[in-house]
Amino acid sequence: MHLRHARSLLFLPASNARAIAKARTLSCDMVILDLEDAVADDAKEAARANAIAALAEGFGSRIAAARINVEGTPWHGAEMVALKGSAADYVVLPKVEHPKQVRDVFSVAQKPVIAMIESARGVLAAADIAATEGCAALFMGNNDLRKDLNIPASAGREGLAFAMQSVVLAARAAGLAVFDGVYNRLGDAPGLADECRDGHALGFDGKTLIHPNQIAVANDAFGPDAQALDDARRLIAAATGGAERFEGAMIETMHVEQARALIARAHAVGA
């Protein structure tokens, strides 16, 4: 699967062998073995070994990645080196604020890098980060961004809207995929669905997740529905080239391209 088609991107602790095994049975599009926030300091080295072994075993058709610790931590260098020879498709790098961070990881790990934008500096530098060689996609890190912007955890996403749209613009200008941040309230499926719809409307390709029970909601929100696919097929069949009328609306080549992209996405995710 192409990264741009991923709808559900599940973070799980690289120290949790049971969670890793379960991930191979889940309907997520991407598995991200977390070596950073989800792993205690005294478990980092064991988690790194677990991650390398799990990546070698693979996750079927799912995209596989590992999130490493940020530069300046004791584990950063060893994780980059370990991932160089691993079966990871991507390296996820947290707290990116300048392009050099991406270049350094790409140079050592020799894997495409997904940059997490988690601060005001990261948002302002997002366009330069996305344009850096080796950068494959951008993730929103909304929890840390809220803290940096002094937005209460209990507040809605209104205060993040400009930052999120800025990151989407940066990714699209560089031709990259871009994914919405995690939703923390695990038992709130309606709230998650609302946030997924909001993220989809902002232009995100999919959503990063922290629990398996969030996968179906994200897949539904970011995957083409039956009506949209039917509309796309009818539009393609009716189009003859140039601007013309279709079911009460004006369409042109751009709309045909969008319809074909929607169908390609559906095929990629088995919809």
C-alpha cells in the first residue's frame, strides 16, 4: 500500500510483545512500533530489540514503521543504526523543528522519514521540513502542540486549526502524505468520529491512533464510501472532455482526476 492511501496508523509500544502480535490481526493500514513516549527509559534497549525482530517478521500487507527517540537522548543514535538494517518501511521522528533533523536521520538510517510536527517552531518550519530530502510524510503531534501553544487539553480544536491547515499545506506543496494527530479519549467513539470527519475535511489522508478500538472509525471516515464511489464511476463514464454539465453541476478534467484517485484509493484499501 502507498503511504498516501493509509487511513489508520496505529502506534503501539515496541516493548509489548502481545500488542505487536495482535497488530498482525488488525485492520489498520500502518503499524508504528513506538520506542519513544510509550516505553519507559529502562526498557528502551529491550524495546529496540523487540522492534527489530517484529519488523523482520513483518505485518503482512500493513505498512510498518518505528518511532525513534529524538536527538539528544541516549538512545537516538543506536536506534537509527539499528533501523538501517531493519525491515521498516519508514522511520517516524518526533518533535521535528528544522530540516537538519530529518536529513540526519535519513542519512544514518537510510529509510524515508515521517516528521512529527509538535511545536510552534515545527509548524512554522513545516514547509522546509516537508521539502527536505528523505522526508516522506508529516504527522500532527497535537498533544505536544497544545502544550506549546498553551491551549487547554479540555478545549476543542479551534485553536489548532491554523496550525493543522499549515501542516497540510506544507505537505501538499511538497507532494507528501499528511496525517492527523491522535485522539486521547479511548471510550468516546462518537467524539473520535467527529474528529476524523474534521480531519478529513481539513485534507488529512488518515489518522494516527493509540488503540485498536479506534481503527474501524478511522477506516470508515477516511475510506471512500459506496455512494462516493458510485458517483465517481458515473462521473468518469459521463465525462467526454473539457467543461461540461453532469447531474446539475459543471465538471472538467480536474473532477475526473479526483474521481479516478478516489477509485484508486478504494482499490488500495480493499474497499
